[in-house]
Amino acid sequence: MTERAAHLVDAVLPRVRVRQWVLTVPYRLRYQMAWNHGLSRAVLGVYARLLDVYARGARERGIDGGQTGWSRRCSARAAH
């Protein structure tokens, strides 16, 4: 794991500041999102649009770059 992190820092990620945004939702909504794909898409769509608005404002201020991705890591197990 340490070697992979070192590889990402040294060879993959550019030498610029990186900002990570994390969406957290209440447990009841998290549980529903784990089983309802349409709801997950709707919630993540709103989140992605908000990040896009922020990124546009950042570009206007001269801050460039950005990428959006998501992960449902452990969501099914942690939904309880």
C-alpha cells in the first residue's frame, strides 16, 4: 500500500495542489441509496452539478483542472 501511494505521488499525480471533496449523507438516505439505483443517481447528480458550479467559479478565478469520480466503497455493508 505504501509503495502504491508513493507511485501515485511520484509518477501519476501532477505536482499541483489536490482537493478532495467527500459527500456524506444521513444513514437513512445512505441505506436507501444502497438499494435504489435511481436515488443514488439523483443524489450524485446534484452533487456533481454543485462541484461543476464550484469548478467553473474556480476557472474564472484562474484555477484550472478538475476531475470527478465516485465510489460506493462498503456502502452495502455500512448501510445498517
